[in-house]
Amino acid sequence: MMITRRKFSEADILEQYRIALENAQTQSEIAAVMADLGYDSKVLEEGKALLAKTRAAYDLNKTENDETSAAYADFSDKKKQLEDTFTLHRKKAKVVFRSDALTAEKLAISEAMPRTYIKWLEKVKKFYGTASADKEIQKKLARLKITVDDLTAANTSVAALEAARAEYLKEKGESQNVTQTKNAAFAKMDDWMSEFYAVAKIGLEDNPQLLEALGKTVKG
């Protein structure tokens, strides 16, 4: 009689379990039947305590997921901003050094940009790191309005992006950890409620309408 979790959200399941345990204690007919079958107030309180732990694990998981989403959004925003800046600067640099293959190679603008994040970022860091350390390159880039301040700001953006990615990966790891804890809590709660519902079905066999008070729909 355990709830099929694929058909319900975890929030729905928690609420159904809460109602079932509450009514098993407060509805006198159900309480008497369940107590006679071993589910007295003390045992039901154990179920409620288990439910409270499951609820806490669920709430913590939601919080961590929200924090992960926020961290990813921040990382994505910073990456997009740096991409836009670098794309423009790279186009300009390719024009400036179109006849200077050696400098173009030093700036890593000769080849197509890689798609993977790490390799892309390495190209970005090489471009801005090299340009920031070479006054001759800076002088030539200034012709197309790429200033030293622009290069400094871009290097700052690179550092900010790396920090944002580190934060996102930290939050992602924490979220995965608490997801495992939550899943384990639900598994334990589901098992407890599975037996609870099996016993309730036996005890209320002659009075099936009372099962509705435990969150079970009675056909007919």
C-alpha cells in the first residue's frame, strides 16, 4: 500500500503521510483499530519522528538545490559577459595582427576557439595574460580601442568567473550529498508507511471508508 512515488511529488507524499499519521491518532475509530494491531500512540509518534526527519532532509535538499541553481546562474552570467567581451576583443586583435603570425600565435587567436569550457578559458587567459604583459601588443591593440584598462577588467572578469565556477561546483557537490541523504530518508519512511498501510487495510477491511482518512481513495 506504499504510495507510488512516480505518480506524486515528494511534497505530496510528505503531506499524505502527515495526514495519515495525524488521523490515525486523532480519529477514534481508526486509533482503536490501529492500537489493537500494534500501532498505538507511542508507535505512531515514532512514525511522526521519522516523518519529521524526512521532512527536514527534504527541506534541506530544496535549499541546497536553490543555492546550486543560484550559483549556476551567477556562473552562467559571468561566462556570458566574458564571452561577449572576449569575442569582440579577439575579432579586433585578429584584424590588428592579421599580418603578424607570431603575435597572433602568442595571443592564441590563430586557431578556432574550442567548445569545451576548460580549453576555451585557457585561450581567454592566454590572450589577456599575454596582452597585459606586453606593452607593444597593448600599443597596437589601442588602435582599435582596446585599452590597458579593458585588459585589466577582462583579467578581473576571468578571476571572477573562476571563483563563480568553484562556488557552483561546491554547491553542486553539497546538493548531491544532501540528495542522497534525502533519498535514504524517504526510503526508510516509505518502508515504515508501507507496513502501516498494510496493517490499516487489514484492520479497516470492514470499514474501508475510514481508509480515506488515511489518504487512501476507496473506489465505489
